[in-house]
Amino acid sequence: MSQDSQEDSPSDGPSAAEIAILEERIQGLQALVEAERRRADAAEADREAWRVQAQRGLFARLFG
């Protein structure tokens, strides 16, 4: 058997460098998820504020 076929065997698993790259990508995706969660929370709060404003009467919105 050649050296190449032994290195490519599935039982070896990923190298430390590959694991480090994957961990970096996971951290990047986690940051992206958190940013999206904050954006969605802000949009929901904004939507709620507009809903509250819409429920108030015109006079209260203009003068109150």
C-alpha cells in the first residue's frame, strides 16, 4: 500500500489544522446567529412600539 492511501483512510479523522478551521467557522456562524437574533429582537421591539402608537387616538398621538 502507498503512503497516500493510508493518509486518506477514514479512520484517521480530521487533522488538527482541519479541526481548528472548523472551530473558527463554527465561531463565525455562532456570531452570525447572535447578530441575527439581536436584529430580530430589535425589529420585534420596533414593531411593538409602532403597534402601541397605532392604538392611541389621533389627538393623543399629536398632543399627548
